[in-house]
Amino acid sequence: MVETATAPKSTDFMTVLEGFKAIGPFLETTWRRHGMPAEEIAFILGGAKWVDGAPVDPAMWQDWLAAVQMSRSVAGEDALSANA
């Protein structure tokens, strides 16, 4: 039996690591669509890789974790204000 991948929905969840792995292809696709030279974003794409069970750029991973934490905090504040 062959499984068919379905398109993700905005209500789907992913892990922090899955999000980190997804940001590279997203940025590269967006960058190319706007006709920007790949060299201008190569440092981000190179650091946003996961190899042998660890991030290529540990500082970028820490920045990513901080961004996730900020995002969750804002999402929590939005939920609280919506219920007020």
C-alpha cells in the first residue's frame, strides 16, 4: 500500500525540530521566487541544517529555540486576551 501525503493544514502541529528543518526549504523557495541571489541567504541555509543528530550551527539552534519560546508566549497572550 502506498501512502499519499496530504497537504498540511494551519491546525496541524509539528515539533520544534520539524519546524527548524522546514525553515530552510521555505526560505530558499521564497528567496528564489523573488529572484534573489542564493549567496545572500547561504549563511542562513547552511546553519539551518541538522546533521548527525545536531545542528550545524549551535548558535542558530539556540536562536531558533528562543524564537519558538517567544512565539509560544505571544500565542499564549493572544489566547488570554481573546478569552477576556
